[in-house]
Amino acid sequence: MALKIGTHSGSFHCDEALGCFLLQQTQRFAGAEVVRSRDPELLKTLDVVVDVGGVYDAEALRFDHHQRGFTEVFGHGFNTKLSSAGLVYKHFGREIVASAMQLPADHPDVQTVWLQVYRSFLEAVDAIDNGVNQWDSEAPPKYVNNTNLSARVGRLNPDWNEDASDEATMQRFKQAMQLTGSEFLEAVQYAAKSWLPARSHVKEALEQRLEVHPSGRVMKLNTFCPWKEHLYDLEAEMGISGQILYCLYEDDREKKWRIQAVGVAPGSFDSRKALPAAWRGLRDAELSAACGIPGGVFVHASGFIGGNNTLEGAVAMAAKALEME
């Protein structure tokens, strides 16, 4: 007889849809049936229960987070209160990641990717479900964002003028499981195949930064990779937090060099030191004249990125930008 995963009936959310999907990726619950109900007597008979029941007990396979006094967090430096998805990932995530990476669960790369996928994917699901803002601010948001995964799952619920029977809603819930699951697996694959291998390249660039400029505030990537996602952690590990202002790398398509200002924090649109205002919005000969450096290609109007035809030109632009306001 197939095992059964329980979650609540009625309107569904991202966290339990993802939590159910994650359980089905484990060896124990692969192929398990999902049952949606709020009947406590029925829930008692199920093998594992997610997001309903008022109990968090990992040994009993009960993963709710709505009860008074619940304060569980992921740990490892993460302090966001967990949703049901985060609870399932905390206890089963290593197994799921190891299977996706085709590595033993105790392999160090599995631990690294397990943590990165929580940071880059799961924590947002937990925060949104628990009503945690992305930053502290009393100001109203400048725009509405209904494109995140949680919002898209919410829109899969039947509208007020659609069939909202248990059968119809279950079909929508299965769609939500597939949506959240496919994006989760994409996050794991990206972390394993792109993010993780990039770390060594960024570390090398930081170790060689004094060869680029004596200030140590400019780094050059020998191979372009997702550098921003590693820079802040590696700066902290090396005791140079906040020191790197510009990153140089070659555009593989155009074979020209880019100079990019480092953001004040991961995901921030504000730069630690944007390229000089006098250069912004200029291109080609006009830019070269303004900065006094040949080979200028462009500087973005916001000053977060610019380009030069050669590495030497990009280094010169970075050096001059360090000296200018």
C-alpha cells in the first residue's frame, strides 16, 4: 500500500505544495499519495503531515508551523522562521540534493549546495509564508511584485467564479506541486553545476587582486562566472569585507572587457562606488574623451557597469574611477 502525505484542504500556498513535492523526492515517500484534509482524525492515520495539525515533531513526521510558540529556524546562520517547506527541507534536503547531484549524502559538496539552495530559494518561501519583509522599512513599497513563486502558486487557486470543488482544487494543487518542484530542481542544478564551480574562480581573482591594482580594490576574473554570488562570502572569509569596488571580466561574445561596480549587498542595485558621474551615459569616442582613456565602449547611465575594448583600458578606467568622486 502506498504511503500517504497529508496537508490541509481549501486554499493552498507555496510552502505546502513544495513540501509535498520534496517529500515525494525522498526514497521513503517516492510515489506517496497526497491527501488534502483538515479532519484531525483522518490526519492521524497518514504517514506524514505537512502544514496542518498544529504539531512539529520530526520523529513523528509532523511538520506544521502555525502553532503558538513555534520558532524553528534553519540554523547555519539563517534566522528566518520556517514554513512547512523549510521544515521538510531541513530534515530531508540533504538526501534530495544528494540524489539530484548523484553523490553520497555526506559528500562536502552536498552540504554546500544544500545550504546554498536554502539561501537562494527556500528562505524566500519561508519568509513570504510567515509574512517577513525582505528588509526593514516603514515606507510603502515602490511597486507591486506578483511575479515571485509564492504569488504564482497563489494564482493557481480557483478564482471565485470557477469550480472550487475538492476534485478541481486537487488538480490545481498538483499543478502547484509541479511548478514549485520544477523551480526547486532548477535551483539545485544551478547551484551544483554553475554556482559551486564558480567559487574557485572568484577566490583566485581575490587572491590575485593586488596584481591588478595596488589598492587591492579591483579584481579580475580569468574566467567569467557568477561572481557576485560568491564575492561577499569570500570577502568575509578572507577578512576583506567591503573592500572590492570593481570587478573586471571579458565579455565572451564581444571579446571586450567589462568593469562592474560591486553592489553594497547581494541583490542590491546600489553600488559601493559607482563609476564616475562624468562618464555615465557616454559611449565610444565621447567616453574615451571624457575619461582620457582610449578604447571606451560605454558606461551605463546609473554607473553600475562600463566597458572598454581592452583589458588595459578597463584596468585604467577602474584605477581612475577609484580616484574620482
